[in-house]
Amino acid sequence: MTWRDAIALARRSVGRRGGRALLTVLAVALGAALLSSLLIASTAAKQRVLDQVSEGGPLAGIKVVPAAPNPGSLDSDNPSPGAPRPLDDAARARIAQLDNVVSVVPVVATPVLIVPPDTLPSGAALTPRDRGPIFDSEVGVDLARASSLPISLLDGRLPIADATTEVAVTLDFLSRIGVDKANAGRVLGTELMLGAPRAFGTGPGRHFRALWSRVVVVGVVAQEAGDGLLIAPIALAQTTREWTLRGSVIDDLGAKPSPYTALFVVAHGLEHVPDVRSEIASVGFSTSAPETLIAQVQRYLHVVELVLGGIGIIALAIAALGISNAMLAAIRERRREIGVLKALGAADRDVRRVFLVEAGALGFVGGTIGAMAGYGVASVLAAVVNNYLASQGLQTVSLGLPGALLVAVIGGATLLALGAGILPARRASRMPARQAIGDD
């Protein structure tokens, strides 16, 4: 018996039992759809994170702060060996020229008095942890480059880059005014009074005044750009800071004379972070970077991918059991046919070939349908997720067409079906012709 004969017999058998074959194909298709959709979604999410690392972004970021150089050293950039090297435009330009540096974003943190309102825009009363103004810091950054900073938008939107009356608040601020994370959206539209403090005089006669302004909360964020309860456009923070620095005493207020509080440096990929940190340290600044955290994130992403793939494989294994059960049932129904084949001279391998072709065909068709359906499901989910990300001002996820993954799912479904059909095929091939023909 040739392969062509085996394929013809298998096709005729499937045609005679169309209902059972359809159910078997659907079982395989469901398993393949679950596996492919889970793998496509997890691969896209993983690739999104890895792109941030490889192309540069918050995950490949380095926070640079002033540090006092070696007292015994002296160079032209910092002629005072005991004084901290200032973070100014010259330092920013020098760091930007280092190898494997994608961008350098300045950060300005300045002390500020925050007077929250008694009620939220919805009319709900606030129950602040402490009564009176909150003394903390306002962190100013170039919000036009927010994608390069460790700032995650949780609700609302980020302030416009050149706005002078918009801020975003952190979860710590919500805690200070008695609002939990689940109700973060309720603070949107809240007006805050901000006071830039300045000290006048020295000694016992010293007193403080504040330059007051009114701002509106437009977003809630989680951020690691600087220590502070508010995120504001950098121009607004610089204006506040300049007022404070013109006072007679600034140390008591926590203000620093350096033009920038910190610089956030984005390296050209995670693998370059150690080298960039070393070069920045040689310039005379202190650095910190979440390298250990990034490695852990990569490991967790791999674990999630394995778990999701395992769930899909379990679904395919259940479908394979269905194929095996269907094939065993077919053997009982086709005993006479098997006996006739053997009486006509068909060898055991010929009978096995017919059943394996049938099982493989069911697996291939089911796997193909399932892989396409899985891609469709993943595309719909991606569209829903991207709509949400776009509404939050975040970068969307691109699925692309993972051809290799879809081919792997189809091939896996086919091989699994063949594996499920081996036992029934062997059983059919070992059946004696006389027993098969004579059995009712």
C-alpha cells in the first residue's frame, strides 16, 4: 500500500464519520487557539519590555546625583576639591557625550508647602493624616520626554510640558490626604495651593515667607525621578526653586544650590548600563540604577511565559486524549474493514499508516484553525489593551505576525495528534484478519 492509498482511505474514513471528525478537529482547534493566543500575548508583552531595555528607556536608566570628589584630586571642571561637583548644563553636556548614552534628562526637586482643599471636586470630605500645610518637595522634569523617565501614569494624564498651573500627584500624596489608591481618580481636578518658602534674615530674627500659587491636579503617578509628592513641568519647579534660593538660608529648607537636583541618563541598552555608570563615576558623580530589578523582571517574564505555555499545552494534551479516544472507537467500528485490508495482503505497517495519516490530518487541520483563531483572539485583546494604553498616554503594544510561533503551534498540534494515534494504530495493525472479519 502506498502513501497515496493510505491518504485516500483515511479521507474516506473521515468523510463517513464527519460528525466525530468535526468534534475532534474542534477540540484540537480550541487547544491550539488557547496555546497560540497565550503565547502571542506573552511574547508581545515580553518583547515590549525587552524593547525598552534594548532601545533605551526607564529600565535602562541611571540616576545621577552630585557627589564630592576625592579631596586630594583637582581638575579644571571642579577646582575646589572638597566641594560637590555641581549638576549643571556643563555636566549634562559632558555626560551626554559619553559612549552609549541615549539621552540625559534633568530633574529639579524643590521644597514646597502644599495646602490641600477640605473637599474633593466630587464634594467628598478629606481626612488628612496631618492637619495644616504639607511640607515636602515638588519634582520638576521635562514632561515632553516623560517616556524616558521612571514615571508611570496611574490615572488622569500628565501635565502639559509647558504648563504653569498643572501638576500630577503621587500615591504618597494620596495617603497624606486620606485617599486610597482605589479612589485615586477622585482627586483629578482638585485645586492645590503651593507655597515656595524663602528665609529672610539670620539668627533669632530669621523668618520665612512663601510665594503662593494655585495649581490643578491632572494626574496620579508612580515615580522614581526624585523625592517628592508632586510631579510638575520643569519650568514651574525652576521658578519655585529660584524664589527659595534667593533667601538668606537655604539648608534648613532642603534646597540645593546645584542647578539640577539629579540627571536621569538613559543608556543604549541594559548591557551598557555598568559601563556608563563607571564612566559617569569617573567624571565625579554618584549613580544608581535598577540593574538587579531588571534582571528579576526578565526572569519573571520567562516564568510567566512558561506558565502560559504550559496551560496551552495542557489544553492540547486534553484534545490529544480526545483524538486517541476517537481513534479507539473507530477501530471497533472498522474491524471488518481492517480484516478485509489484511485479507487482501495489507501489512501491519500499512494499517498503521492509514490510522496515523487520519490522526495527523485531524491534528493539522485543528492546529491550523486553532492557530489562526488564537491570533485573532490575541489581536482583539491587543486592540482593547492598546485603546486603554492610548487613553493613558502610554506607548501601545504591537503584535506583528508571529509566523514562526504559529507554525510551531500547528506543528505541535500535528505531532501531538500523531502521538495520540500511535496506540490505536498499533492496536489496529495487530488485529488478526480472521478475528476482525468474523467479529460482529
